[in-house]
Amino acid sequence: MIDRAGLAEFLRNRREALQPEDVGLPRGPRRRTSGLRREEVASLCNMSADYYARLERERGPQPSHQMLASIAQGLHLSLDERDHLFRLAGHNPPARGTSGDHISPGLLRILDRLTDTPAEIVTELGETLRQTPMGIALTGDTTRYTGPARSIGYRWFTDPAARRLYAPGEHAFLTRMYASGLREIVTLRGPGSRAAHLADLLLAGSEEFRRVWQDHEIGIRPKDVKHFVHPEVGALELTCQRLIDPDQAHWLLVYTAVPGSESHEKLQVLSVIGTQTLNRT
């Protein structure tokens, strides 16, 4: 059963504890609110301000699992706080583990500060959970995919468009790397895992995947330097730095260019272009 009073008090407490800079928002000269405004939280949670306000006022319908997950992420809750939120709303919390999509507050705080840098948070299966605006400008909105296509490794073997962003000279290596990485995760997570399901789908649907899968390669790691072919600015040579959250098996990937290089200049151009012309499918 939903605890409306407890839910409302918890939401208010967590909202008032967050500052704009904690979530990548400008403070502004006339701010009088002690924490975030309700409309700011609603925007972070991808819901209407009216819906969120009703929750804080002990009104409205019982939030769904999807709504609660959005609130937990928007308020930068820890896993313990997320579980508490679900229980207050009358739901069992999602299972914990490496297959979860809940991003830790620490990774989110870092990502929120990378407003001028391409960056993304991905799962161990290569599913993009969150991107910076520059990350979207670089690769397109890769959070929009659903089902197996959420995984870049799956798209690599099933969608020719997935390869257009990468230099042709890198394709053979990336093919081996994605197969090797998936095999490693299947072994780690077991036959009933999501990784095993992806492997089964690819074995049934991709002759290329079947061929490289038979090589049983393990331990092919991503290169530190990535070679992109962007549709607007052309060739980009970017260094990828990685930070891992071992509890959730999430990676924060940050892409930078050598200062003064041609790629660095192109990133500056990309920051101006933004996502306006990147309506890739």
C-alpha cells in the first residue's frame, strides 16, 4: 500500500537537499529556493510539473515502476534510497545487480559537469543510459533504442547504420572486439542472462557474428584512441577515458581530443552545430 505522507515527505526532503549545480543546472542570480524547484525536478524526471507536485502534496495516482525509476534517477538517489522510494510508493524495488539501469549518484554528478565534452554512461552490454549534449552531437541519441537494439554490439551485427560513425579501417577490429566482449560477459553471467539471450539472437540472425563467434576470442579490449567519421565535421581522432562503477557494471566514457589538434578544432565546431542536423535513424 502506498504511504502518501511518507512518499511526499521523502520527495520534498531529497529535492530540497539537491542544489542546481549538483544536477548540471545553472543557479541563477535570483534563486531563493533552498534546493531544486519542483519544475526542475519534474524536468529531470521527464514528467509534468503538475504530476510531480501532486506527489509532494499527497495526491494523484500511485506512481508506476517506470515513473519511480525516473524519479529515482532524476533525484540522484542511491540504490538504498531508490529501494526506499519504491516501498513508500507501494511497490517492490527492482532487483539489484549488474543488469540494472539505475545510475549511481557519483557517476551522474560527474556526467552532469561534462557539459562541453562528449560523454556517456553505458552498461556492460553497451547500452547507453545517459549522454551529455556533446555526446548526442557526436554519436546521435543512442538512448532511444529499445529491446536488443539498445546494445551497440547487437546493432553492430544487425544494423549497417551502426558502422557509419566509425572509420572503415576500424571495422574488422570492432567486429572481433564486440564478439569477444559478449562471449566474456556470457561466461561471467551464465546461460540465463541477458548477454546469453543477445548471443542467441545474433547466432540466429547474423552470419558474420557466427563466424567470429566460432573463433572463441577473449580479452580483446577497446582501444584508447577512437576514429570516428562524423557526418558533419568528418574524421575525428578522440581519446576515450573510462571510469567504472563496479557495483552496477556501468562505464562512464569520456571522449577528448588533443588540444590544438584538428580533431580538437572539429569538436569546437561540433559544439556549435549541436544536435540540430543529427537526425540519424
